[in-house]
Amino acid sequence: MEDYTLAVINPAKIMAMMIIDLLADGASCAKDVLAKNKPPMTKAQYLESMEALLKVEEYGDDSEDNPPEQAGVIL
């Protein structure tokens, strides 16, 4: 249980505390961060780059002994 706490619970608490800090005082800290930093890509560019990484790989023999429905597919 200690490993779970260290791996999951504590990081979640830290992220929650950071969100609280960013949203306090009318989200002034969050607005400041957004104003001072430009994202490296737009949402559309990010989604396009993620879709470019998506691929389907088939493996196995395509002979009659191993029809395509039995060949492995990795998404």
C-alpha cells in the first residue's frame, strides 16, 4: 500500500494543490501563466501529430494455414 501511496496518491495530492494555487484569487496565477507562455502547437496541430503516431501493424503468416483473422493485430 505504501508503494501505491507514493506512486498515485501523493502525486494526485500535489497536482490538486497546484490547481488550487493556480485558481486562487480569481485565477490570477493561471492567467499570468497563460499570458507569459505560448504553447508550442495549437490544439489542431497536437491532435494531428497524435494521429500521425497511430498505426496498425499486422504480423503472422498470410497463408491458408494462418488466415488473417488469426493473425495478430497491434493498435
